[in-house]
Amino acid sequence: MRLPVNRFAALTLTTLLFATAAHAGDKRAVVLAPTSGPAADYPMVLGDPFVVDGVTYTPQDKLNFDQVGYAGVGGGTGISIAHRTLPMPSYAEVTSLDSGRTILVRVTRRGPMDGPNIVDLSPDAAAQLGVTASRTAIRIRRVNPPEAERAALRDGRAAPLRMDTPQSLVAVLRRKLDPAAAPVLLPLPKVIGAAVTPPIAANPPVPTSPRVSTPKATPVAATPKPAPNAAPVQAAAPPQKAPPAAKSSGSLVVQIGAFSSEARSNEIARKLGAGVAPAGKLFRVRMGPFTSRGQAEAALAKAKAAGYSEARIQTAS
């Protein structure tokens, strides 16, 4: 009776050993991960700090990595680069600061191990970027591309080109690269300010500023004339013979403005050949009336050229 039991025990032990070996074999297959497919992107390797030309570099998994510097052409296959701190593998966009062209690359190795460059481009990556010089200014920015583009780079193929970086942004990035290059933006505010201030943008600010300041300077100059208080100012009004000179044929007038000071209204009317009409507590300065729209438009242009930008064409009343 013992013999069959021993045979059964031996068979059971053999089965268990076979199953254990098969299971161990499965584990070994998982450890030997495939070199292609999404699994090839894991695990990401960082590595220990290292020194290049006296500077210590510490690899780190930084998602918002963004850097400007110079790239050279080194070894490597496919559309890949060598970088000193980005994880391996990881993905980044590289932009040429000469042309604005931007490509997607895969970080596959550490480097450069000497010199000031921050990236070593593989020959294929340099060709796609359009780099022919041994050293070129670039921007590198870590990204998380879709799986289809990752698969292309893993297989050694090029991913589609990114949208070119606008030259305005390229100029900003180049100034980051070379802070000594001062931006040529200082004159622009002066030009813009001068163009906004005068009513006629074609004139430089020199002829415009006296026109704008003339209406404001007039009351200041008129105030010292009369030594007494407000009585002389009112006495200065009679010599102005510009009031209701406009009851002729015509239905259009150009209203330059309505002012609280009669003296100032008369002064403006004298300069523009206009009339002054009281309206309650205000004094309206008007040009016209005019029988045609063309005449009114010409008078409006004259008023605006003199600095009265709020002048308007109105129907005579």
C-alpha cells in the first residue's frame, strides 16, 4: 500500500515543481521588458549627480522644464538628444532660435559631458531641425506628447513638425539667452504717444503740442490782465464781436464746444472765426452756418486741427 502512495506523492511533487518553474519563467519574462511599445518608456532613469567642467548637475523629474542655451551635434540614433538633467527616456520640444522651427525629440542619454552646450542633437534630429552649424541657439521644453508621436520616436522615426515659434517670441528668447543685448523697445512708446496725442497723426509732436496747449494757456494768460476780480473779465466780453453772426441761410453748424467762461469762448471764437451763443450758464462756440455738408466738413477739420477733437457737426437751431 505504501508504493502507490509514494508514486502519487512523487507525481504531485513533480507537478508542483513544474508549476513553480513555469511561474518563475513568467517572472523572468516580465523583467525582460520589451524594447518597444509604451512599456519602453518605463521606468524612467535619473541617475546620480555628476560634474561637468566644475559644475554639478543633478538629474530630476521636472515636468515644467524650460531652458534656453546652445546645442551641438553629437551621436545617437533616431530623433533623439542627450541632456544633463532630464529623465531618460522623456520627451521635449526643441526650437531653433534662428528659424523658429520646433521639433519633438526623445531624451535617451546623458550629455554633453564637456563644453557649454546644454544639448547634444543626434544627426537625424539636427537634420529635422534644419541645423547645419556645429553650435546653434535653441530652446528646450519638456512636453507630454500623445502615444502615436511617442511610438514614432521610439521606432526611430520623426514625429510631425510642431508649429513654428513666432519671431516675436524668438526675439524674446534670444534676449534671455544673451541678456547683454538690450531690447530696442525704448523709442516705441515715444512714437506711439506722439501719434495718439495730436489729432493729425502725420505731424510730429513739435507742431502739435503748441496747438493742444494753446486753449489751456489762454485762460491763464487772460487772468492776469484784469487786476480786479471777475468784473474786468466780464468787461472784456463787449469788445468781442463774434456772437450771433450766424442767422443766414444754412442748416449746418460746427460746434467747437460749450464753455463756462465767456472770455475764453470769445477768445476761441476769434481764433477760429466762429461765433458765441449763450446757452443757459454756458457759452457755445460755433462755426457756420453752412449750406452744404462739404463746407461743414472743412470747418470741422479746421477745428480738430486746432486741437478741439470733440468738435461736432450739428443742425443749426
